[in-house]
Amino acid sequence: MWDQFERALDHLPPVLWNLILLGLGVALGLVVKFLLTVLLKFYAKRNNYSLIGSFLRRLGKPVNYFLPLLAINALIPAMKLRARVELHLGRIAEILLTVAFAAVLIGAVKLMEDYVYHKYDLSKPDNLRERKIRTQLQFIRKFVISLIVILTICAVLLSFESLRKVGAGLLTGVGIGGIIIGFAAQKSLGNLLAGFQIAFTQPIRIDDVLVVEGEWGRVEEITLTYVVLNIWDKRRLILPINYFIEKPFQNWTRTGSDILGTAFFYLDHTAPIPAIRAELTRLLEASPIWNKQVNALQVTDVKERTIEIRALMSAQNSGMAFDLRCYVRENMLRFITENYPECLPKNRAIVEDGPLDKQPATEV
């Protein structure tokens, strides 16, 4: 029976035989992908692994193309084709397989990035380590993807005899090209090198709170050439990345997210400092955004008409510190005006009683 089946296959028209092999390759690739998806979903249910959706999103389409192309590429020698047709078809299949494999690699890099983002969550109050790792990961991801794209283009060019010199030139001319680009685009290359320097020395990180050019905001994105700062009023400040190498700026979360907040009050010299200090303590203890680390009230200056009182407090991050300062100002002002209104700033004048010079009446 098997011999009859083999003879029947041998007598099939070449076109039909080739179509059968082509369909078999596509079906085989899709079946392998389906089985892989089922196994991953089963593993996800048993281990409570929540990144299966990321795998399907990042690698679903690339694998859909890669596995069938891999099977077709393996079945081409079994097709009934002329030597010239087989050569061209094999070359096309190899090129498509190379591009699909590059897409799989890029998807794998993005999947790894999703895994790291899942493991190092920025929602924690003290997320210094998470921000450090995410900043480095962004640069590594962009560099690796760029390298994959360049190598893929070189591999495609090397598959053509007439373009092989061009592909080899791309591979061997990286060093020479770097020198040429360095002379032709020194500023862009400087930004690129500054990007790598920031990625690993890390004067700034993702989600850092910065004060740049008089603007307060958080680092939203760091690319190889520029940084996007999310300003508090939802504007975006875009700066070249070498700005953070060449110019000074404030980083409020360089070593941690905790930050001190201050509120200043200007009162009369007769202000009851102990009572105001006790009220500050009461306000901070009643606030959920105070982190219970710093609580101080000091007279920091004395002038001819007023004294300067500084209230010092702490919070988990700069946003909470801003809210806490506003809360203390508002409630402390109400406390002083209700209980010690005479301690608000005022001008003093001494009026002495004495005889008034009588002026003669003016006749009309």
C-alpha cells in the first residue's frame, strides 16, 4: 500500500507536487506555533506568569512568518523545479527567512524589556534601583535593535553576488565609516556618545525629578540623542542629551526619592514660636503624606519689622512634598489668623501728645 502511495506521488504533476509541499510547509509551521502557544499558556496558568500576553504580542506575528518560511526553506530541495528556478526560489526563501528571523530577534529583545519592566516596577515609593535598570535597558534595547537591523541588511546584500561587495563593505567599513561620520557629523556623534555615557554613569534616570531651565518635571523618555521632560503642567521639554553632560541642572531624586520641603512665614516679633511649632507637629501627624522623618520649625532670620520662620518637613517624593508644603501653608495661616492675629506683620508708630501750634484763621 505504501509503495502504491509513493508511485502515486511520483506521478503527480510537478505543479501540484510543489503546491502540496508549499502547503505542507505552511501548515507545519503554523501547527508548531499553535503547540508552542498552548504550552506557554499552560505554563502561565501553573506558574501564574502574567507575561504570556506580551509574548503573543511581541513574537506572535514574527513567529507566524518565521516557522512556515523555515519549513518551506527545508522543503525546497524536495520540490520538482528546474535548477535555475530552484536557485532563485531558494534565494528568495533565504532572504525572507533572514528578515523573519530578524523580526523574531527584535521581538525577543522587546519581550525581554517587558519582562524587566514587569520585574522592576516604578510604582514603588522608593524606586531608585528600578529607574537605574530601566534607563540602562532603554539604551541597550535601542542599540541591539539597531545592530540587528544593520546585520540583517548586510546578510540580505551578501546573498546577491552583484551586491556582495556592498554588504561586505557595510561590515568591514564600520570603523572607517565611524571616522568619516565623526568628521561629517560631530555634533550628532557627540549626542550619541553622550547617550551611552548617561546610560551607564546615570546623572539622570527614567522618572527622575529635574529642574532644568527653570522648569520642574519628570524624565519621561531618554533616547540616544535627546531627553523628554514631562513638565508638571503636561508640557514636554525636549533637550539634546549632551545638555546633561555640559550644563548644570538639579536632580531631586539622584540618590533617592525622599525629599525635604520648606514653608516660610513672616510674622511679628511677638509671635509665639512654641505654639506655632506644636501646631506644625499636629498638622504633620494628621497628614498621610508626611513620611514621619523630618519635622522642624526654626527662626531663620530677624528683620526690622518681621521675623522669618521656616517650617521643614519631608515626604516620599517631590510631588507629595509639594502637596505637603501647600497643606502646611494653608492650615498654618488659618491657625495664626484665628488664634494670633496680632502676630501678623504690622508697622509700628509712636504718636506723642503735645500742644498744637495754632494757626491764625485765614480771612476770606
